[in-house]
Amino acid sequence: LAMQILLAILIAAAASKVQSAGF
């Protein structure tokens, strides 16, 4: 379960980076 939480955090971080980049 912890691995899924960490994976979700990484995905959210990547999504925020994409949004901040304007894509």
C-alpha cells in the first residue's frame, strides 16, 4: 500500500510539473 501512495505522489508531482510547463 505504501508503494502505491509513493507512486501516486510521484504521478501528482509529474502532473504539476507538466501543468507549470504549460503543457
